[in-house]
Amino acid sequence: MKSFNISLAFFLIFSLFSGLGSNQASASGHEWEDTIYDRPEQYSNFTTEKDVFITMRDGVILAADVHLPDGQGPFPVILTQTPYNKNVRSTENLNEYFIKRGYAHVAVDVRGTGASQGAWDSFGEAEQRDGKELVEWAASQPWSNGKVGLYGSSYRAINQLLTAAQQPEGLEVIFPIVPMGDMYRDILMSGGMVNTGFIPLWLGLVTGSGLLPPSYTLSEPIMGTTVLLNHTGQLLGFPVSTLSSAITTGGDFAYDGPAAQLRSPLAVADQIEVPAFFTGGLHDLFQRGTPLLYEKLKANGVKTKLLMGNWTHGNYGSGLPADNVPALDQLALRWFDQYLMGINTNINKIPDVTQYVLGEDRFEVQPGWPHMNVNAEKFYLRSGKQLTKETPSSLEPSRTMLQQPLNGICSGSTNQWMAGIPDALPCSKDNRLTELGELTYTTAPVNGDLRVSGPIAAKIFAKTTARELVLSVRVTDVAPDGTSREITAGWLAASHRAVDESKSRFLDGENIQPWHPFTRTTVQEVKPYEVMELDVEIFPSNFVIKEGHRLRVAIGPSDFPHSMSPAPQLLDQLGGIATILTNSKYPSSIVLPVVEE
């Protein structure tokens, strides 16, 4: 084992005088340093104590694995709360990179999952209270120095935020990777439709991993058998009740309300005070929510950073290091070393916002999120399938499409909402097959690069012969060879067209991020043949339409398998004919946040 005291002391002295990981050119924090922060291992090995039982306030026992550097502590603690079974081998359950650099890593199965007792209800009140108790337990252990950081992706990242909002004693810092902000709008009910692409996969993953026998079954056969039987019984609990509520009956989970707000980090973000480093993806499930969380904490004066890559939910962090942006473990080490080790890692020299630029295939440091140097530019849907800045005439004809629920079977959206699983399919990178069932509007080849960064909105004037209408609005980059690559998209059920302007975002007088209440009380009737104004929130992105390429807006009647209407809503829309109006009285359009050159 390497000497902890000597190696760490040497590193502290070296970093103090050399400013390791920094250079003069990046002193303002506007660019990434050309030296990536890292430090050598302090320990050659570690020990693991499996299935440490932690009793919660209500008597429920949670199971944890405690991984400690093989040396004399105490150590700062990195805590991961997982629903995916701590016995599954992964760096989020056992991160040797952190441990060998002097951190204790604790992985805990959340209640009702893995080896832990209790009933799983996905970020419910009991689970959130567990998070606070787990942090305080970790901070009080004899091998702990009393300082705790939270780490992990997806569910494990969401749990970090819900735990941090309770301000537990000992919590110093968090590192959430691809976290959700708003349960309803980000993931569960996109535009008022059930997320049938990801939610069943996710529920199956949680319940399936819960059926693995606990590793303590032989030593504790009664408890092990009880836990396994309990998890088996839960197959008919939260997962099925959630899906049936949303899909079959249009029940509580089909609307925004207390159940969704309880599980939404944005609802409690004002209570988060510890430093937070956010990592997100421009094709991630939480493409919308991650930057909103960063924006919220930044506005509250919390030390926070944002990194958005070209990632789906299944490949976050891939391709790093690139453009001087380090690998995620190196970023996390720098973040934790600053706040848990007390090492000066020059955190202030990390750029606040770094985003991948779609179309240029590189990372770029940006002046905040949303980008501060943008103007709202409106493009109108026109006859002849055109998309132009010129307003339409009064005589321009409208276009119609059949309302059917299976549009979009293989598209960029399919790849995104199935967490990158269909990535190998050619149609996941070219929407032309999907566009056969959609109405497309395309610009002429652009004369110079068109740079866009931030939230996007479409205002579509439409009518239907049915009693419901669903719109999918995609933004694509059309290459000179005709390939139509999806950049981002938005969705809206016409019955949810009510807009709360007080919660919407405006740019140059244009509503660029419309906020829909999605509650039972704000549902509006869809009357056949009556023109409706539909403000569609399109998830934020960061892209360049290169010179010679074209920008396309494609409007479809659904986005399967990503989303499907609840059964009552679906019956109201099937077989209808939708009409998209594009004249001077009803000027359907899209508004983009265009970066000033």
C-alpha cells in the first residue's frame, strides 16, 4: 500500500504551487484547461463489507455494501443509492478509481429493491426520507471523516437531488449524471401522452433486478426469502398500478399533480444548497430537465456546473476525454477532491456551461444556459412544403394527415426514448422513413451556418374531424444527400393546449418555452373542425445547420413507440383527419433561439 500521508501531502504541495489542471490561458474559466485533473492512486487495494444492515426510522432494514481503502482512515464517503441491485457489478456500485484515491464508497439498495426490505414506490416520501438518514448514517461511521458526497446516474442522480433538498448533516457535494427535473414533463407523460418507449423498460429493469436472490440468503435465509418474496409480490404493485393508471384509465398519473410533483427535483430545488455538477445529454431522456436544474441552482447562488454531451441515456460520458473535456470519473474526482478532501483543484476555472455542438461534432464552452447571446427568429410553415422567414399569404392552402398512433416507429426519437438500444438501425439516424407519414416543411440550403442554442417552440394552428388531436413536431438537419437527422422534438395533445404564461419562457416577446399545466382542471375540449392554437414545447438543443444543409420541421400524428395516448384519449383521436393551417390568418411557425455571430 502506498503511504496515504506522504503521497497526499506531496500532491497538496504540488497542486498549491503548480495549479495542477490549470493554465494561464484558462484563468477566466471560459475554456477547458489543456491539462486534465488527476492524481495517482494512494492505495493499491480495498476491502468490502457486504450487506451492512441499516435500520430506518420505521424499522425497515436497508442493505449496503461498504468499500474502504485498505489503509488507516477515516475517509470521506461517496454514497450511491440504487434501485438496480448493488450486487450487479458496475462502477456506480463499486468505483475503484475513487476508492484507491482515498474515498469510502457505499452502495445502498433503496427500499423495496435488491437486498433491502420495504415496498418500492419510486422516489416516494419514505424513500426520500431514507436518503437523509443514509447520509447521516454514513457521516457518523467510525471509518468516515464526516463528509459525504453523492454520486450516480439516472435514478441514482435523481435520488441525489431529492436527498440534498433535505439538507442532511454531513452532505457536502453532489455529482448527478443525467438527472430528471420534472417527472411529468421530462419522462412520464411527454406532451400529455404516456412514455411507452422507456417507462416499461425501466420498470422491468427495477423489478427484474429485484428478483435476484440477496447475497446474504444463506447466512440469513428467513430474511433473504422474505425480501425475495416481497419483491416478487411487488410486480403487481407500483409498476403495474402506475402504467394502468396512465394508459388504461387515464387516472392520476395521466395528469400533473401531487404524485408527480412529489418525485420532481425541480419542485424542491430551492432547498438544495450543496455544490452540484450536472452532466446531461442532448439525446438523453432528461434532455429537458437537466439544464433546467442547473439554471435553477445557478439562479439561487449555488456553485454549479453543466456539461451536455451528444449522448443518449445508455451512453452518457462516451467519447470522453475530448476537446480537453475530461472523462466523467476525472471530473467527479476533481469535484469531490475540492469539497470532500479539501484539495484546491481550481474549481472556479472549470467553465460553467459546456455543450456539445450537433453539426460540428465538438464540445464548446458557452456563456451560460440558456445561451445569453441569442435572438428569437421565427420560421413559417408555408405551401410547397417550405419553411421560410417570410410570412404566408391569405391564400396558401392547408395540408392534412391521417391521425394514427403508430407514426415514428423508427426515428431519432425511437433511439432516444429507448435509451440508445436501436442505435445500430440506419433509420434511427435518418428520419426519411418516418417522414412518409408526416407533413414536412424545409428551408432552402442555408447560405451560412445557422447556430441554435436553447429551448424551441412551435405554434401550430390545426383542426381535426375527431375529438382529440396529437401532434409530434420534429426538428431535423437535412444534409445535401437528403439524409434527415433528427435533432430534437416536442409533443402535445390538443386537449392539454392550455398555456400558463407566468411559467413560460419568453425571448424577444416570443414564447420560446411554453408551459402547459397538464392538470384535470385545465383540460380543454377539442371540437371537430374548430381551429386550435397549439403551442408545442420542443426540447432544448444546441446545434448548427451547416452551410448547404437545410432545416426541416416535420409534423406527425404520433410518436410511437416513445409515446401513446391514454386509452380514453386514444379512442377520441383514432381515424380523425388533422389539418395544419399555414396562411396569414393562421400562420403556423417555429421560433428558434439563434446565436448571434
